[in-house]
Amino acid sequence: MNIKKFFEKAAAAGITSCQLRVSSSTSTSISLFHHEIDSYSIENDQSLVATGVYQGKVGICNTQKIDNSSFDFLIQGIINNASKSEKTDSVDIFPGSPKYKKKSFFAKELAETPITEKIDLIKEIENGLFAYSDEISDVQGVSYSESSSTGALYNSYGLKLKAKDNYFFISAGVVAKRGDEVKTAGDYEFGTDIKAIDKKAFVNGICERAIKQFGGVQCPAGKYPTLLDRDVFGSLLSYFLAANSADEVQRKSSFLTGLEGKRVASNKVTIDEKPLLKGPLYTYYDAEGVARSNKRVVNHGILLTHFYNRETAKKAGRETTANGSYGAGKIGIGTTNIIVKPSKLPLESLIKDIKEGVYITEVAGLGTGMNVNSGDFSCQAQGYMIRDGKIAEPLDLITLAGNVLKMLRNVKGFDDRFRLQIGVSCSDALIKEMSIGGKN
């Protein structure tokens, strides 16, 4: 594809500056059901996204056809989009940062591993799940997916950026039955080295979680010291991150409006965004071509910064935080590789002083039970009682309710059960007090 030709044609059409993002990806998905391959698919996606300034306004157009024949369509799309725009203060195309920390962590070995080995891996996992115990009545499915993507960003100022990445994702779930009681549990593995997976630990962890849920009861409704499983805490924190978008703050639809530079959490909470962390989530530039860097977002409870793209940064009179993200036909705001700083305490030490509390391991219905403007939430939950510093009887048919900001301000500490994952990576969090709905 002749990138130079695109910029020449854009300039001839009256587009004063422009940017072209080229991306392609391949996704492989395999799922097993009862020892047979239930589905196997390979999908290829590609896109061209062109952004340009025409008569002082910004226009964006995209297509899935990647070749020179798309240029006229993209240029006309920029002109049409810009002509209809009512924004008069949009930012120009970004020329480029002084320096980029370009690295590649593309896992060549993963890409070259035969698909038969990947199928054998999930078959071993499925066999292990079925063989674990007579109480494992069924395996809901074991799946393997692998994503590989390449991207490039060019602009009319001569900027040229390229990136390539890949990773795998394995998930599995079981059904456990004891008498008339039925429980489910699941887990996942994510990374670039499938040989590093401890298959036995993965299988045992899923099955143990399902079986330990038998005999679940309702606890009395009330307020309890509450330990949130890392996945539960991460899910709740994702709403804090969404509210920290400068776009939401500037529209005054965020519960973090007016709180930049102020305390939003206990001093136990430190949150970083690490796009330059070695691994599959590494990204050294954002959708606008701004160089990315690791940054602290919350420092011992103090909110240091919202997430800005160039447009929201201009409105605030500050520099972008390189959180520009393309989606829904426009440049929005997104995050990459959010890390909540864990502690070195094992779970047992974190809860040793709790006389009576609750350990929440799963929630359901959070999407409908969350008020994104206020941070208030209520959802179904399950987990365990904590008695005299020990995990005790399982809990079922309970609810968890609270407010995201209040939860963060009441964090007493974290344990060392940290796991890197897509989205929010964190460990279990102990909250001073949360409302648990149960029997009256």
C-alpha cells in the first residue's frame, strides 16, 4: 500500500493534515465439549482509520478494505465528516512525540507452536477436570483462544509507528453435584507461554472452588468486614477507571468530578497504568500517536490525574496522558494494563484479626446493579464467612451493596494473590465494612 500516495491525495483535496492507522488481527478459537472439538474458527480482521483536518474541523473515516483503492473513499469520508462536525475547538493531528520507547514482546514460540499441541493442552485440562472427583458431574467446556495483531500509524508530518503482539487465553468451567445441590466454578489462564501453565494447579483450583460451595447458607443481613476476591475487586474498580475519564468528568457525569488531586481512597491504595510493562499488553503509543509511559494514577489514596486524550487535555489546559483510544468512529479515552499495588501479606495474615466477616468470591448482575454516575451498586454474591480469622462456611443467596468511592476509602489492605490479567490486575482487597444482604 502506497502510504505516501494517500497523503498526497489528501493534501490535494484540501485536507491540511491527516493520520492513517492500519491494523490487522488474527483470532483463533477452539472449544471442547465432552472430549470433542465443539467449535474451531479462525477470523481475520483488518481496518484503515483515517483522521484529517478539513477547513479547520476534524473528520474521521474507516474501512476494512486495505489497499490503494480505499484512499478516495477515506478522503471523501474525512471531508464529509468534518463538514458535518459542530466542534470548533478540536485538536489538530499530532505531529509526534520527541521519543518513543519502542520494543516488541511478540511471542514467536507461541505463534509457531502447532495447533495440535494447543488442542492437546486443553484436552489434558478437560480430562483432569472430569477425573478430579465423582462430584464433578460435568465440564461446561474448555476453550483456547489466541490473538495476534499488527498495527501501524502514519501521519502527514512523517511519523511512522509500528507494533505487533500476541497472547493466548484459556478458560474452563465445571458443574459439581451433591445430592440435589448443584454448583459451578471456572477460571482462566492468560499469557504468552503455554508451557508455563501448571495444569494440575489449574484443574484443582477450579474443582476445589466448586466443591467448597456445597452447603451454602445465608448469613444475617448486616455490615461486615469484607474480603473481596481479586476478580471481584477488579470488576468494581473498572467502574472507577471509567469514571476517571476526563471526558466523563468534563461532562459532569462522573462521580470523580472535582476530585483530581484529592483523596479518593485509603492510603493503602496505589494504582498505576503500565503500558510499557514487559509482556503481551505492551503498547508504546496511543491512538493519536502520542508516546506512552508508565504513570501513577492513584498514590496512597490521592488521585493524581484523570485519563486524558488530546482533546480533553486541551479543554483542561494541560498535557495529554496518552490515553487516546479509537472506538465508535471517534477518538475516545481508554486504559491499558492497570496495576493495583499488592502487598506481601498472605491471605491468612490479612484476615487473621477478623472475628466475623465475609469473603466475597463471585458477584452476578453487577452491570445492571451499578449506577455509573454515582458509583452506587447492588448485586448478587456468593462466598464464605470469615470466623476468628479463618475461612468458614460457604454463603449463598446473599447480596453485596455499596459505593465504589466509599469502598476504596475503606480499603484496609491487600494480600499477595496478585495476577496479571487483561483490564485490571490486582490482588484480594480487605474492606473495613460493606453491606451484605441475607436473612433478616
